[in-house]
Amino acid sequence: MAPDRPRSPLRFLGVGLELGGVVAVMAWIGYGIDQWLDSRPWGIVTMALLGVTGGLYNLIKRALKELG
């Protein structure tokens, strides 16, 4: 069996980038919805909040898996 390598805090860098990417993509989709339905600013706000919620859920789930 291979020896365990020391864990680096950089393993969470990908999760943080994923969180930022999800929020950015969802906000961009919300911007498109606002343009399409002329519903400023509700599309971008709603989609950005959904992105934050989903991203934080994934971040917490992965952090608990890594730490536990």
C-alpha cells in the first residue's frame, strides 16, 4: 500500500474556482433572461442566488468529504 501524502490546503482551490464559475455562469444566464423578458434586475439576481446556493452546497459537501 502506498504511503499517505500530506494534504495541502490547495486542494480546495478547485472548489473555490468552481463556486466562482457557477455564480458567474448563472449570473450570465440571468442577464440573458433579463434581456429576453425585460425583467431587470430580477433574472440576474435570481440566477446568481441559485448559483451561490448550488456552489456553496457543493463546496460544503466536498469539504466535509475531505475533512471527514
